[in-house]
Amino acid sequence: MTVTEAGTAELDLRAARAQVDEALQSFLVQKEAGPCGEHLAVPLGVLRDFLRGGKRVRPLYCWVGWHAAGGGPDEAALLRVAAGLELFHAFALLHDDVIDKSDTRRGSPTVHRVLAARSAGPRSDWYGQSAAILLGDLCQVWSAELFGALKPAPAEGSLTCPRGLIDRMRAEMLVGQLLDVAQPDGGFRVADSALRVAYYKTTLYSVKRPLQIGAALAGADAAVLRALAAYAEPLGEAFQLHNDLEDLYPRGREAGGDDLREGKQTVVLALAVERASAAQKGRLRELVGAADLDDAGVSEARTLIEATGATETVRGMIAQKRQQALTAVDRACFPAASRAALMRVADLGLSGFVPPGGA
């Protein structure tokens, strides 16, 4: 907690992230010094490098949710759970990159590519993918260990206790992954179906559950959890929509177009297909997911999508959903510092967003 020049108490998000990082590093040091540590030097080094690039979105939401419900004396338990959320996220990303055959993440080689480069011989790609999957599994095991001190959820009312929310979150994320890899009939998803995938993969897993888990750790009742959900649900959708657009219009070192190359059924693509002429739809069918899709093909697909007005529609949806989230915070009875923090973390997943008509 810090105090601004105006004398208003303010939650220190930077300090919170530093505390989560410290909890993560302390846990990994223990594992390195543990009975299996001699076998983990290489994978732990790769994992540390990977974790260094994360924004700590889920731990920060967990931390803010805890404060929104009034906080409590056991901040150590909160940080342990927050670190567990980051390791669970690492598990999801490592597997996701193998599934998507991605070469880069956050502008750097993906973990399976890093591990493959450390292996000589004709099976290096197989080793990299296999080792990344197993390292992801290890992250999941360790996240469960960090969550392990929490009491099991009761048969009823499980969504008002931390362990019940964590158990639900883990299942929901995997359901989202299954929905994401499912092949839609006719080659393209409709927008409602694409939004359903986003709900499971991003809204629940990235925003709603972390906030509610933190609040439940502070003893929040159902009314507080509902108020957090009213904020999280539109915001989580905005995050995924923004992520879809970032793949079409990348910034920095990212080449962009991975979703198009992988044939990923995003909301912006679904909207474009719904609005496309027969000729446009036919050409998108040829381009999206093509094994040999090059930069020129990505550019052509982007132009076709733009021509339908889908990208501008999605920008409008992002702005609208972000405003819905902020309005929900404004109406909720959270402590003033928590309300301000929720306003600030609303843009954690919207870096670089330009609203419709913006410069």
C-alpha cells in the first residue's frame, strides 16, 4: 500500500508483482535444492527464462481480488496461491505452444524450440516438444503443490471457497483448450461459438477465477464474488478480442499471422466469414490454415478480413466491453484503493489498444 501526493491510499501493483516473483523464485530454488534437483538444472534454467517475460496478470488479479474483499492477516498464503497461478499458466502456455506449433512467444523462441536447439541429432524437434510437454506437466504438479495447503472444497458452496474455485478454474481452462482444437463443421466457427471458446480460455481462466480466488482467500461472500464477475466477464472477452487483433496487427518483433497459419477460429475471423461475399469466403477458406501460408498470404487474408469491417467491429466490441467492466467497478462497494486498482489493471491485457476512430 502506498500513499499518493493527494493523500489517497493506493495499492502498489509493482510491489505486488515483485512479491509474487520472489515467491516463485524461492519455490524454484527449493526444487533445485531438493532430491530431484540434480536432474532439473537445464529445464529449470529454461523455465526461469520463460517466467521472466510474464506480466503476472493472473497473480495480480488474485492479489487485487484479495484486497477487494478486505484482505486479511495471511498474505503469505495469498502469495503462495498467486505463485501457483503463474506456474499453472506456464503449464498451459508450454502445452499451447506445442499444440499450435508456435515458434515464438513474447518475441522469443518458444520453450520447445529452445529445448530442441539444445539437442543435437535428427530427433531434436521430437525431444524439444516432448521435454516442453513434460516441463509443462511439472509446472502443473508444482502449482498443485502450491495450492495444496488450501482446504478441500465442500460438496456444496464450492464456488465460495478458494480450493473449489481453483479446481473449477483448472477444469475450465482445459475445456477451453478442447473447444479451441475442435474442428468446426464447414471449416469456420460462427462468432457465438468463437466467443464461447474465449469465455473458457480467457474470461474464466485469466480474469474471473483469479479475482474470485483472491477474494475467497480473504473470506468474501457470494455478493462480492458476483460483483467481481460483473467486472471480469466483459473484461476477459475484451482481452481475448484484443489478442486476436494483435495477431493480425503485431507490434515489436512478432511477425504476426500465427492464428491464420494455424487455422485458429477467432472471433474476428468468424465475423469476417459471416459478412464475406462468396468469393471472399472461398479465398479465406483457401488461405486460413494452409500449410504453406507465407507473409504475402497472411497480408491477403488480413486485407480480406478488413474489407468485411470485422476488425473495426471487434475494436468497437473491445471498447464497449472495457467500459462495461469499468462501470461494474464504479457500481460495486469495494474499498476505494481496490476500486482504483481494478480500474488500473483493466488494461493489463489491452496494451496498445486503439479504439475505433483512434489514432
